[in-house]
Amino acid sequence: MSNRLEAIRREKETTRRFGPGLWYVDLDLLSELGIKSYRAKVGDNFLAIIPPPVPKVYFGKPLYVHYNIGPNRAAFLCLAQMRKTSCPVCEKRRQLQEEGADSEDISALNTSIRYLFWIVDMKDRETQRQGVQLYDAPLSINDEIISLSSDKRTGDVIDISDPAAGKNLVFTRKGTSMTGTRYSGFELEDRDGPIPQEWLEIPDFEDVLSFHDYDVIKAELEGIPSSEKPTEEGAPPAQEKPSGVKPEEPGKPPLGSSPRRRAVEPESKPAAQEPPAEAKPPATSPAAEEIRRRIRERLGKK
């Protein structure tokens, strides 16, 4: 059994059901890498799941999240479950339990889980030309994938993300509201052939996750005004970036992302006697360049 098939088998054995949640990714970094976020469309969806670079891991990335934190209803990756370090939200939850607080107040600080997938929209040639996208999927999507990841006759595990022999995931979405969205009709369809090599040129999931420092999460939890909050470690306030995608599974209200703190300067016109400045390509962050370098190195490209 291949490394990927073994990872899928383990996921089938260990998958648990959690409530829906929200999580953060570095949206600016995704934009620099030319990767869009996918949102399931009302009606039929046809997705090719692209395998992550590491062959020994499951092709979906589980994310444990605390959501609706503080007056801004922010969402953060749980430091305890994702990083095995102290998490202020988990600590607050334990404190409320010890104090005998209302059960709703306690459960509001629970962790939830969603799954992250690299996908290509296979509906038609036009959608395929958009390339790889990042799909923040509700847990129910992963449950259905796990259910379909075995041969009904033999019981053998199927890797639907296999570049050569994988299959497309097909399902239908009904509704658009937070409480009225439903997914159904899950099935697999054969592909016309192997996926293009360029679709495999993707970063690791960890590269696009946005973790916040303990003190930043604690400040949000305690409702400290943004001007008084500590910044993420190593980043000045001007570099703070909002992240996160609205959930697609009913049951929870949407998250209000924090506004950007980057000032937008008005574009000034050059003096009449001066020629207009040449257009410059958009700046690329060192983080994006490093990810591209690792991708090239992994694929043996210069």
C-alpha cells in the first residue's frame, strides 16, 4: 500500500465528527502565489483534489479553530491542538468550567474543525484554466470523501488525489445561507487522463496557514482595542493581514474579518515636464519567493 493510501486508511479510521468552524490563512500570500480561494457553487461541483507535496500525509489538512472570539468575532487556529503550546482560549474555557459558568459560554470556546484541500474546478475548460485553488471545506465534505475512498466490492482504499489514476469528486450544493446550505449527491467520476504537471506545483499547507501569537489571541479574547493589542511576533502593526474564509456549512454565523491597517495613498500625477514613471511589477514578499524556491527545488527545476 502506498504512503498516500496508508494515510487515507488512517484518516478513515480516525475521522471524528466536530462542529463547523472558521480558520485563518494568509490571503495576501495566496494572492502573491496566484492562488484563489474556492467556494462551492450552488448546483453541481466537479473537483479534482490535488495531492499535497508530502507523500505520507492525507490529502486534506484538518484545522482546529476557535471562532467568534472577542467583540470582533475573530477566529484563530487553536495553538494547543495545532502547535501543542499554550492557548489562551482553551485556558479561558477551563477557567469558565471551574467557575461553573453557563454551558453556552463554555461551548462557545470549543474548538471546531474544517478541512483544507488543494483543488481544481473541473466543470469545464474555462474553470480548469483557473488552475489550483484552495478549498476551505466544511467537515461534511471530508466525511463524504472518506466514505467514497474505498472500493465497494473489494474494500480497497482509493486515492482520488492520485495524479495519474485519481477521480473527480462530484457533489451538489443547495442553498446559500448559513443555516440553509446542504450538500448531497456525492460521487466519483473518471478523469480523461493524468492531471497536468503544473497543477502539482503547489506549496505545503503549512506555508499558507496564519498562526497568531498567544498575546494577540488573548487581547482579542479580552476585548482590548486594536491600538493596544500586541502585534504578531516579529511583525509591526502595518504588516498585519486579515485571513479567513466564510464557512460553507450551516450552524454558525459568519466571521467578520478585521479591516486591513495598510494605508492607501492617493496616486499623484507626474509633473507636466516629467515623463510618467514606468510601470513596475507588483512586489513579491520574501515569504512568497521562498515558497516558490522550495517548489522549484522539489520538482527539480531551476
